[in-house]
Amino acid sequence: MADMINEKDRAELKLILADLKSPVRLLLFTRKSACPACARQEELLRELCALTAILKLEVHDTVLDGDTALNYKIDKTPATAVVGARDHGIRFYGFTGGFEFSSLLEAIIMVSTGRTNLDPQLEALVKKIEKPVHLQVMTTLTCQYCPAMVHVAQQFAFINEHIRADMVEAAEFPELSKKHEVTGVPKTIINGTASFTGALPAPAAYLEIIKAVDPGQYETLMEQVRKAQSAGKIKKAEPGHLYELVIVGGGPAAMSAAVYAARKGLDVALVAKKLGGQINYTAGIENYLGLAKVSGAEMTEAFRAHMERHPVAQALGSRVTKIEKSGPEFVLSMEDGKLFKALSVIYCAGKEYRRLDVPGEERFMGKGIAFCATCDAPLYKGKKVAVIGGGNSAFTSARDLLGFASEIHLVHRRLDFRADASLVQEVSRAANVTFHNPMEVQEYLGTDKLTGIRLESPDGKKKLDLAVDGVFLEIGLTPNSAPLKNFIELNPVGEVPVDRNQNTAEKGLFAAGDVTDTEEKQISIAAGQGALAALSAYKYLADNKLTKSKVSLKEAWQ
Ligand code: NAP
């Protein structure tokens, strides 16, 4: 058999493993018969352990050595327990290849060095949990977001003996995935009940655990957080109050604008559904100056913490639906019915995945309809899926699904495709791909779970009900510009046209980030545009004598 770890990776691993401090035992639980993944996992662990004397592999057959399996609370195979001076309840169920190899390495390093790198305050809180907590993080090996969640769960297990944390490869344990309705990963199960989907930062994961095991304490904690927020600089935006500036959005452009506006002394509020924007869905970022490698969740947290050092009023949890102007005042209507008023506005609502807006879409979103085939493809092993779209994203998704799904139905509204010819050729050659074009999705079918989609040709002559277990919507991104639709002219793809100082066509209304017609969409560009928009808004207010100048204009441009 060819080596699982290639020569280059072996050399890099040796360097990483050289920093290990105390011995770590890897206990592999196998079932020689009828467990193909057991042999692969054994081979992988043998190759890893051969790189350093500090790692020791012990193989136990769960049938022949049932007592040891029972002692380590092993209930399925293959299982790998990472054990140091004591057993911290850290387990990996399934094969730890792909992205999960990094989870295994993180666990080994933590157990050997004794360092979690958790924030000390959070570590103190996690240590206080006294109720038994069993965390099962359902993952796939192709999910780059999953290791972050696995690591948080295992950090908690490492420091608290009441907590156990398993990585579970969802595709290897289909019954468990079915039981917990895993249609997207990572999904975390707390004490046998499905809890949350997505990779949460450690403090948010802590709160989810408390919510699950001690709802009373959760309420008390949330009350304390609310009190701390109202006592500090974080204040709630007040509907009806006339702000000098309201920033719409919660991504890098918005938070950067908020920092600049607050530092100019503006009475500023930020209104958004939530903080982070698209970076919440980004696994790793390596091109933001000064942060060589950072996860999306860490970056959101760093931006939020920076912004909250300044007096920026916030209204989170609801989107803006409409922006109008009455005299010099802007009026912003929110979906929860609130109204905010401002003398200037910076609009940075970003972009989001485009949807079809056909019946059933809302109901099955996240329950059969997904956007990330790279992550979720292994969940559709042997199943029928549809991929909607005709661009590079749709064809990349179809390609990611080739090795997993039994049938891939590519549905596109036109005869010709936008995707690169080489990708189209590669996907067309596969035996398990069927093209349906030109066909449009009319409806998602199913009652409790998605069972299919209803298709119709654009001329209405062909109709087809296609039975599928999952749908990947790959029809691009769309700018969140609807609230401005009847207010200013948008470009043909719905973006907000801006000039070089982020002015829109409406005086006092500025825009920044991915919602604008700027060609390149990047985090650093959005943050730069946010800063520029705030300075332009400040100048606009000062020039039009709409604000008491708290900082001199000379200073404003420094
Ligand atoms: P895209 O190129 O804009 O393609 C979107 C596709 O969805 C188009 O085929 C479009 O159909 C269809 N569509 C849009 N709205 C629709 C609707 N309401 N109903 C049905 N179909 C609809 O978007 P993308 O594929 O996400 O790619 C975005 C950018 O990222 C592109 O520049 C792409 O090249 C790049 N990308 C590259 C790769 C790669 O190189 N491997 C992978 C992913 C993305 P029409 O053609 O009829 O408009």
C-alpha cells in the first residue's frame, strides 16, 4: 500500500512533533471484521507514530477486548482515544484523514504540551461546569470549518473532567447522522440532542453548553452580559433618536466605518442582523495585513472587540428593509418594525448567496438545501442530489460530489453554461451526472424532509419531478441592495454605484464593501472603503453644518 503521509508532509510533521513534551498514547479501537475504515485508520496512525517516539499506538479489538472498550466508553469503530497522563475524554470516531488530520494533531499537541491556549477567563468558566457534558461534533473530512469546532470541544474536555468531546465522521456513521438530521457540518450534539450547526468561537460554544445543561444559569449569565454591555461603551441604538451617522451592515466595511466615525466623535449607530458578515462563513483568511493566518470566527471577534472599544450604539438582530429621506434626515425601516433616523448613512450590507425564491425553499433551507458541496458532499454518499446553476460554482460542486453521490442532476435554466469549458467537460464525462437544461426549478417537494424538486422547461412544454435527497444551490451571490432599490439607481447586477470617496448618487448616503460596484471584493478593500466612507460622511456633516464639530476638520483628515 502507498504511504498515506507523503514525504513532504512527513518532514513537516517531524518538525511539529519535535515540540511535543510528554508521551501521548493513541488507543485505536477496531473491529477487524466489517470495518474497512479501521484498517485505514490503523495505517494512518502507524505512519504518524513512526515519526516520533513520544507517540505510542495501542490497537484494541472491541470484540476480543471488550473490557478496555467499555472502560474508554467506546461505542463504535474505528475509534481513536488521545490519552496523556490521564484520559481527557478526547475521541475521534471514523477516519482522521482530510481536514480532520489537523484536528487529531491539535489534540495530540494539546494533550502532550498541556496547553489549551483558551482565554484564561473562559477557561475558568469552563472549569466550573459540574454536570456531565458529552459533545459530539459531526464532521466530514472535506469540511475545512469543522476542525475549529472539534478543537473547541476538545479544549473544553481537556480542562474539565466532566466533559467528553468526540469528533464523529458523519459519513462513516450514517445512522447517527440520520438520527440527528445532519445535513450540514459541523453539527454539534450536546448530551444526545442536536444543538447547533457551524463552527462557533469558544465563548459562544460555552454559552450553548450552558444553555443545554443548565438553562437557569444560562439566563443569569445572559442577564450579566446584558448588564455589562449597558454599563460599558456598548449601548443599544435608540429608535427615534436622530443619529449623525447610521451604518447599515455588520461586516468588515461596517465595523471599520464604525471605528473611524466614533473616533471622529460622531454620534453613530450600527444596525445589522449580526456581526461578521461573510467572514463568518470563511474558514481561514491569509491575506489580511498583520494577521498572517486567522479563522473567520477569530477575525469577526477581533473586529468586534476593536469596534466595541468605541462608543458605537448597536441594533443587532434585524435587517434594514427600506431607506427614505425626509429633508436632511434619513429614515431607516427595520424588519422588526423599528425606525432609525440619521443625518448621514453608510450602507455596507454586503452580499449573500442567491436563492431561487420558489415554494419550499425557506422550509428546507439547511434541511436538504445547502450551499457548500465541498463540505457536505460526503453526507450524500450513495444518495441522489441536484446541483442548481451553470457557472463555475455549480460545476465545482458537481465535481466535488462525483465520488460520493450515486446520481448528480445538474439543473440549469439555459442551454449554454457560463462555467469554464474544461470543468464542463470533466463533469460531463462522469457516468453519474445527468444534465437538465434548459430547466427551471418550480418547487421543492417533500413534507418533513426534502424528497425532490419540480422542474419545468422555460417554454412550459417539459415538466419533470426529480427525486433527490439534497439540493446544492450554486447560483452565485447577490448584493443586499433591496432597501435602496426605490431610492437610488443601482447598476444592472444590483450593486450600489460609488465614486472614489464612497459617495452614492444621494447626498449624505455613502456605501462601502461588497455591496458596491467596486470590481474587487476583498476584506481589506471593504475595510478600507468603510474607513473612507466614514471620513467622507464626517466631511459631509461638517461641510453642511449638520453636526456640532467635536473634532476640528483639520484633525478629521489626519
Ligand atoms: P456565476 O458565474 O454568476 O453563475 C451563476 C449561475 O447561476 C449562472 O449559470 C446563472 O445562470 C445561474 N443563476 C443565477 N440566478 C439564477 C436564478 N435566479 N435561477 C436560476 N439560475 C440562476 O456565479 P458562480 O458560479 O458562483 O461564480 C462566481 C465567480 O466565482 C465567477 O467569477 C466564477 O468563475 C468564480 N468561481 C470560480 C471557480 C473555479 O475556478 N473553480 C469556482 C467557483 C467560482 P445564467 O447563466 O442563466 O445567468
